[in-house]
Amino acid sequence: MKALAPRVRRALLSDRGSMSLFVLVTIVALLAVAALVVDGGGKLRARTHAEGVAHEAARAGGQAVDAGKAISGGGVSVDRNAAVAAARSYLSSAGVSGSVNVSEDGGSLEVTVNEHYQPIFLGSGSWSVTGQGRASLVYRG
């Protein structure tokens, strides 16, 4: 039994294998950072895409001016039905879902786009991202 005690003491005080543990911890940490960079960048890219599509849809809808009201001198405003249809058509052609709202006075249009990002390394479910775009009708007569 006495011969075992010096062996245990030497094993506990020895540096053997400590480099292997350091390499293992470092590799795991580097892989975790790489996963955060890849999936974080993917989510940012999805959000940027959602915002871009929302802005473009709002611009498309904002071009639907109510011609009858403008010609008769009643002011320039957005034709609600045509604006919503144009924005939804743009969202459909971009392959995304979202909502379109026209302001009470018909002077602006707001589009909200919802997309999902499927992470490569982190998590098993998809991450939801939202983008918003707004177009205001500016008239200089």
C-alpha cells in the first residue's frame, strides 16, 4: 500500500497531460466563437434583407397616388387599396410575409416584414427577424 502513495502523489503533481487539456479547451472555445460569428452574421444578414424588402415594398406602395383626388384639387394622397395591393404584390414576389398599413391621412405607408433564419451551429429552431420600412408621400406643388 505504501508503494501506491508515492505514485499517486507523483501523478497529481505531474504536468503530464496538461497541454492536452489546454488544447482541448482552446479548440472548444474557438469553435464556439466561430459558431457565434457564423450564426450571428447570418441573423444580421436576414434582418438586413427583411429591412430592404420592407423599404422596397413601402416605396412600391407609395407610388400608388390617388389620381382622382389629386386632379380635382383635393390634395395628394395614397390610394389605400392600390398601395396595399402594390406593397403586398412586392412582398409576394420577394417570397416573404408581412403586413402593410396606410396612415389615416393617406400620406404614408408602413410595411413590416417577418422572416426566419435557420442557424447552422446554434440552436435547433429558427430565429425570427423583423424588418420595417416606411414611405412618406412628399408633394411639392
